[in-house]
Amino acid sequence: MTRLVLATSAESADAILDGARTTDHRTRPPKRLPARAYLAVPKIGVVGECELGEPERRTEDGWALPVSNVKRYARPRSLGRFGLAKTPRSFVYLE
């Protein structure tokens, strides 16, 4: 399965990890889906992970990507652990 680091706000990450949000909206979604997505919050680090599915529909906010199998980390992990020096602008694939 493809792995990627997905940049998101703290509010969006919390909503996804709490189960309040079941989709993520992206203007330009990743092409290699489904994927394991690590949720990166700027100035905090990677706070959790989820699986992103194929885009379902286009909305005013962008393409709706279904989110499943969420997992919140007890402590944020550093981006260096994923081979990154800074939070990506939208997302970046991992090798």
C-alpha cells in the first residue's frame, strides 16, 4: 500500500482522529490511492494515521476522500522519523 505524509490543520486532524469527520477534502488528491496517510500538523509533528480511499465525489471544498482505520498516536512523532525536514505543503509520498 502506498504511504504518504498528509499536511492538515490541528482541527482537521482532531476531527478525523475522533471520528467526527469521515472524509478529507483535497483540491488535488494524491494519484496513488488507496494509501496509508500519516497526519502531519505544522509545528507539532505527525499526530496519527489513517487510510485514504479513492476520491468519491467533487464538492465545493475539493475531492472527498474517504477516511478509515484511524489511529491517534499517544505522542506526536517528529517529521524526521519519516525522512522529512518540514511539513509538506499538501502531501508527499514516502518510499
